[in-house]
Amino acid sequence: MHPLARVSVSDQAARGVSLLRLACALLLALPLLLGTGCSKKSKYAPVGIVTDKHGAYAKALQDALATASPNLPASDLIDDLDLPSLPDDRLSAYLVDQATARIAEGNLLVIAVATQGGKDHPLLLVRSKAKKYYLAESGSIVSLLLLRENIDKVWILDKPEYYPAGSLKTKEGEVPPARVIMNDPDALAALLAALSPALALPPKKQTNDYGTPVKTPDLLPFNTPHTAGQTVSGEILFIDSEGNIVTNIPKGVATWLKEGTLLRILYGKERIHAPLVATPNEVPIGRYAAIYSPEGKLLIIVNKGSAARLLKAHLGDTFTLEP
């Protein structure tokens, strides 16, 4: 197994990681990520881990994979996501989307991230149209990345041969819930060792028989940006530890959204003006501004202040922009 190059994505506050730290961590990993993927000669789909369970879990799974399938290549990325003690699925979905954006096609990514409510979901295998595979506890965790990559196929991993009798204290023919599988590195490694060779086959040779097909997985209701004339409607995806508001509006969604434009932002009962700038220092301290993130998402910020606090913003809130 290749050594795993670890990228730590840390949170300095209970709400999650700052966008800047996240972007820097992913950019540092970029040379590794561009070379990661399933080549034509590979017999295995490389496995990566995106988790909020931190190093001990990732190391245990790495060791279990080495035992279950010594030749199975590991992806070059483990992302440790620091989340609040009470999971917020929208926050988790955003961080998972950011962590997976630069992963090459052909990888099988384990999304071992807690979901709200503690419900027992079946384990899902998701294939996106970007030719990536995701093993996830529920559709909510991969909701945002699937808006970006689009769903190809989804299966419930309920084939009995994945879970031999006696493993995970299951009875013959019984399929354990996803959280039980995710919390058992040996069982998860055995499942990955069984799936990886099948997923490495060329698309025309794949059986697509990985379990019960799911037509519509249970996804969170994220909105896509909407334009009507010169009005752009957006949604708050994330609020970082400095109070910067990350929106779902990408660069290029409207021709007038460019540096130098003075934006009128309508958020609830608030009406504010913010210039679209290249750097925060282009506006006085305490003033609103809009700026594009390294990933090309529009941010609403306050120079040396917290836009989220001033606007009393929350994840999922909607707003409109006008020139």
C-alpha cells in the first residue's frame, strides 16, 4: 500500500473550518490529487478517506486495508474534517464537497462522516457522472458534491456476500446499518477490498450489480443559483470562523458580476451595498465587500469584521443580488 499523504483541515471554531485554511490545505495536496486515479492497467480503484473521526480511525482503516488486500492502492488524501459535536448535515455536506472537488476520476472515496439524528441508514455506493465513487452513510452527506458532479447511479450495498455471517454480529442474510460498518475498520476494509477490483473495470465491463438500485437518494435541498434579468438569487452554503459568508454563486453566473461592480444585496429585511473587489483591503475597515474565493464562489465579507454576525446569517438562508 502506498503511504497516505495526510492533509489536515482544521477548525478554529465550533462552526467548522475557515475557507482560507481549507483552500490552502487542498492546494497543498493538488500535485498528489492530479496524479491519483484508476489507470487502465490498475486492477483496483484507489481508496481515499474523508472523515471527521481523525487520525486513529484513518490509521486503523489503513492497517485493515493492508491486511484485507495488500495490493489495493490507497489514495493520496485523507481529509480530517473538524465538525461541531452536534453534526450539521448542511455544514458536513459543504466540507465534504470541498474535500472531494479535486479528486481524480476512478477513485473510491469513503465518506465516514456522522449525520444528524443518529438514524440507521443503509450504506450507499454512489457513482457520479464525474466517474468517481463514494461510499456514504446517507445521501445528505454527498448532496452538494452531487449538485456539482451529478448523479449517475446509486446502490444500497445490501448483497449478503459483503457481510459474512458472524461478522459485525450479524445473522445470515442480515445487512448491518451503515454506521455499524463505518465504525468497524476490518469489516469496512473487507467491503472495500471486494468492491475495488469491480469498480476498476472499464465501464462496459462493469456489472453494475452492486446491490439494490436507488433512483432518488435522500438529498438535502440545496438550491442552485437563479438569474432573472439582472437579479441573481443565491443561498448561504457556509459561514467560516471569521464570519465570512460563502454563497453558492459561482464566478461567471452573470456577466455583470465582476470586480468593480457595486452590488446591492437583499437579505431578509436588510439592504446593503458591497463592492465586488479582489482583496478585502480595498474597502475601509468595517465595510461590506464581496470577493471570489479560490474555488470561485462569491463571498460576502466585512473587512476586519463578521458579515454573518451583522446580518444574523444562517446556513441555507437565501438572498438576492442586483447591480
